[in-house]
Amino acid sequence: MSNSLIIIPTFNERENVVELCKQIMLLQEDFHILFVDDSSPDGTAGVIKALMPQYPQRIHLIEREGKLGLASAYITGFKWALAHEYSYIFEMDCDFSHPVSALPRLYRTVAMEGYDLAVGSRYVKGGKVKDWPLGRILMSYFASVYVRAVTWLPVHDTTAGFVCYHRRVLESINLDKIHFRGYAFQIEMKYATYLLGFSIKELPITFTDRKLGTSKMSSSIFGEAFSGVLKLRLWKEQKKFPQGTPKPEATKK
Ligand SMILES: Nc1nc2c(ncn2[C@@H]2O[C@H](COP(=O)(O)OP(=O)(O)OP(=O)(O)O)[C@@H](O)[C@H]2O)c(=O)[nH]1
Ligand SMILES: [Mg+2]
């Protein structure tokens, strides 16, 4: 039984799933994958099901009715991972923006170095963004600067969606009380992790723009992130955030 699960939400990713699975399955670590598909009209779920017998017990699929969003896909995946006793729980996009080759480094940071959360980061020394227009790089970079200024969260890539959690973090956070759904979800999870006393390490990665399929980003997601960060800070002052159990002192790194 593997101890590591990579959660990959999918919406219209039929051109990417086969190759992504293949590359992950070729790694030395015994990673398992959980796809959370929201009834992709392009038949992504069917492609995944056809792939599953090739990698017995290593690929799992949750199919949901309708497009319920990224955050809820991850929360569904987190609960499934905890119920199935995985220790190291990853988030990854299906569009090859996140390098498969960095998965073992994220794994080692949590499983061997003892960190509670490893973040694949574009904005630490050695990190890079490839093929994004300059405007988008600047927007993403300054979004992270803004988040740090408002929250003092000691993370450079606060919207990163390529991470590995130790299960104790996800057990501690009250997942039913997570508010946001887009980039703000990624910020909220990291901020809660930090405020509950868990350790975080950023590792440089090269992020590459998707080559196949289409982006599901929208301006409402940006808007949510902008106001969401202010709300999180305010709720923290009002002691309404984060909701969860702090890391026990005795186990602090
Ligand atoms: N299950 C599920 N997956 C989703 C949903 N929206 C996006 N995804 C998946 O989440 C991952 C990230 O989505 P992307 O469209 O790449 O969005 P992004 O990475 O924020 O933006 P890009 O720069 O355009 O790549 C991909 O694997 C998508 O297929 C959703 O509503 N439900
Ligand atoms: Mg993407």
C-alpha cells in the first residue's frame, strides 16, 4: 500500500491525462493518483477509466455531477485521502504546468525532512515561469507580494497549487469551514497551515504554461482572491480564522 496520493482535479483534460499518468507511474516512488472529474464534457472520465487497468490499484477516480470548482474538488480529494490512510497528500494540475520531476523532491521534504507542507514555488531562488505572457507573470508575482503584505504569511508563492501536505495538517484544519474556491482557496489553506503552527518549506520549480486544453481561469477568481485576503486577515484578528486544531507543541520542528 502506497503512502502517497496525488490529487488531480480535471475538467476537460482528455488530451493530458494519459501522458501525465504515464510520467508519474514511471517515477521510482510508488505514487497513487486520485482524479476528481466534474463530468467533463470531453469525456476525460472515460479516458481515465480505460487507463485504470494498466496500473492496478494505483489510479482512482471520483466522478462528480457538474462543475463544482477546484476547491471543492480538492476538499473531496483530501477527505478521500484521509479516509484511505494516505500520509503524504499532493495537489497537482493536469496541464503539465507542474513538473512531474519535482514530485520526489516535494515528497522527500515532507516524508524525510519532516516538514508539514512542501510548496512547489515559482518565486524563490531557482524558481521559474515559462511561456506565460509578461503581464500574467507580473500579476501573479505581485498577487503574492500583496498577500504577504496583508497576511505576513512567510511564503513567496502563495497561490501555488503544486504542494504536498502531511496528513496531520489536513486532519487539523476543519475542511468544512474553508471559504474560498479559486486562488483564494490556495492562499487560505497555506495561511491556515501557518497559523496553526505547521512548518512550510518552499522548493523552486519551473512552471510551464499549458500546451494542450484550455484554461479555466476567470476574472472572478482574481476578484475573490483580492478581497478574500483582506477578509482572511480581518477574520484572523477577530479570532474567527483559522478553524482547526493547532499543531501540538511537542511535535513542533
Ligand atoms: N474537478 C474540477 N477540476 C477543475 C475545475 N476547474 C479547473 N479544474 C482543473 O484544475 C486544474 C487547474 O486548472 P487550469 O485551467 O489549469 O487553471 P489554472 O492552472 O489556474 O490556470 P492556467 O494558467 O490557465 O493553467 C486543471 O487540472 C483543471 O482541469 C473544476 O471546476 N472542477
Ligand atoms: Mg493550469
